[in-house]
Amino acid sequence: MELKYQDGLIPAVIQDKASGKVLMLGYMNPEAFEATLRTGFMTFYSRSRQKLWVKGETSGHKLLVREVRVDCDRDALLVRVELRGPGCCHQGYESCFFRALTPDAEEKIVEPRRFDPAEVYKENRS
Amino acid sequence: MELKYQDGLIPAVIQDKASGKVLMLGYMNPEAFEATLRTGFMTFYSRSRQKLWVKGETSGHKLLVREVRVDCDRDALLVRVELRGPGCCHQGYESCFFRALTPDAEEKIVEPRRFDPAEVYKENRS
């Protein structure tokens, strides 16, 4: 699968294959993409920590890859996964997109919290 | 809604609100975000053409905004839309993510074509 990386990275939309929920957006470099295919678990490149990052390595809430898709321009991926745990977001929600814009341009939380981050993360987030 | 733009842009995952299908990934600058909220139709910033781009301005297949969500890091958006037309992709598919990786690392088209791009686009793509 030919991919176009920009500044060494390609964005990956992560979608729960069963529910269709969009869980998060992450970035992969070629090494992370290779590790994702080889292990079957989503592995990103952390821009802030500048290293590979197996999603869920701390929380245990890993993302098992079910299908990888590429877009028409080959510069974005859609990875359909099975979420192994109650939530993908380090703030305790199933999806990182748990806040919606309201009609008055404010925002509100529109998803229930699924777990207590303080219980799950002792050291780092992932 | 406070947003973190990187190099002036924020990525927006576009999802069909009714079906849950992920249609595309686009980028917005602050001006495109403001235009999207003001008009109710997805307006991106085209990195290649370096200008605002109303999705569907040529094809007529516009994306009507139904809900805007922001992620935990405030550096990605999920916009749930109503697709006004047969397809979002300029190659004639409903979703730009119409190709999947096969087990032997090749790829194949896994979605039906919804329209003939040659009929729809006389000049530019959008």
C-alpha cells in the first residue's frame, strides 16, 4: 500500500468497527505503520514524546486492527478497530471526541465517562 | 470552542451522521472553521491550492454540518454531516476511504462507485 507521508507522518482516523464510533485521530511514521501491521495493535508516533507509542500500553485499552483503509489521495488512513477495554481516551471516555459545540459556540460533554483515569494511569497516559 | 491549530491548520474527520461512515479527512484554518459555522457547509483550506474550498462547490455534493466535536487535546475535530449527493470523493465514491489493505499488503477497492467523476466535474475537483 503506497502512502504519502507529510513531514514523515500520516494521520490515521481510528473507528470502532462494530459501532462505527470515531475514537481518535493519531499519527504514524513508517516505523509505526509497520509495527501496527506486524503486531495487529495500533502503534502511533507520538509527536510530543518523539517515539513510538503502542496505544493502550499503560491502560491496557489496546486497539486491535480489523481493517486498514487508505484515502483517494493516499495521505490519510482509516483504521477500523476493536477497542479492548472501556475507553480509548486518556480522560476516561470511549472516544476522544466527547465534547460537542453548542449552538452558542460553547461546548459540552456529550458522552458518558467510562472509566476513572486516576485509577487506570499510574504514570503516563497512553 | 478553543482549538489548537498546528502550522495554522486543524484536521477534521468528516463522518456521515446517519450511517456512521467516515467520508474524508480535511484541514481547516481559522477562516475555514468560521466559514463552516457561518454557512453550515463544510469549508476546508486546500493546502495544494492555498485557498478556502467549499466541499462540493463544483460537484454540488456539499456536506451539511450537523454536529461539530473537538477531541481531548483540542487539536482535531470530528464533524458529523449530511452528505448532499451520491458521494463525497472526487473519484466517484461515497467515502474517500474506498480502498482497503489486503492480507498480502496489497489493496483493493471495497466500496461501489456511486457516480461518474467525468460527468460531474467539468473543470476542477471539489
